[in-house]
Amino acid sequence: MVPQILLGHHFRCSLSFVSQPRKDLTLGRFQPLEIVPVETVEKPMPALSYLQQIQAGQAFIVNSHRRNGVLLMKPYHTEFAGPGAIIGGPLDLDCQKLLPVGRLSLLVPSSTADYHRACLIRRQWIILIHQITSNPDPQERIRLLMNQFENYFDLDKLASVPDDAFARLVGVFPQTIVQFRQ
């Protein structure tokens, strides 16, 4: 069986080990493995497929080179993970639904340093949402949240996010979101 790895969501590669290490004649170095492309994925994986992997404990990093993020719908609340943040692993085993904001692009952490850095970024996103939710006025919480999201995402991308998801993110009734959007 040839081991396979997932590189981002665009390429899947197989690792095939060379029986004898080849010597690179120009550099004088050994090359013990080759990366052989297996297939190119034309479309990103659907959110349901990511959800199944997250529920199984797989960790991903939201691509920091794109304006994208994901709302993680949990049993009683919603969390937002923006660019550079980790999702999955032990943090999101109870996630019930993923709602992409923007064109979602997830990457597999390539090292423990990347994983740790992504955890710190996720913490920063949590702190930002906590600062917004610490305001006692529900209308003000919605205003602050929408200002943050409008500064980063296009209005058409935000229009596709359900009212319930925003409501559960900052602890207000969905009707409050509907009133604010009108």
C-alpha cells in the first residue's frame, strides 16, 4: 500500500519510496523519496466532507492567504475561525455543521509549529468574539460583530450566512439579527 497525503485541498499525492537512494549528481545529495501526483482535485471538498473529518479528530488550518473563514455550529453556540486558525482536532469534536464564510480553503498542518501557531490564532479569534459578546446590549453586540465582518468580507458573502448562525455567535435571538439587517 502506498501512503497518501492530502496537500491542502487541491492535490493528493502518494509517497513512493525508492528502494535505493539516488544520488543527485549535480548537488551530491541523496534523495530518499519521490512525490508522485495521483490526482488533481478540481473542486474543493464539500463542507460535509470536512465536517466528517473534523468530527473524526482531523485538524485543519484556515488558509491565511485568502479572505475566508468558517462558522463552527456546535450544540448550543457557534464559533468563528478566521484565516490562520486551527479547526478540528480535540477542539471541535462536537461540531454539528460548518458554514463557510467566503471561499473556504483549509490546509493540513505540516508541522507541530504550524499547529501551535494556528492554535494561537484561533485563540485570538475567540478573544475577539468574547470582546464583542461582553457588551450587555444585544443591538450593540450585533453592530460590533457586523462591523468586524463587513471590514473583512464582502456584503454578498455575509448575506449568505444564516441569521441563526450570527445569533448563536454573539448570544442574541435570530430576530435581533433580522431587525439589524433590515
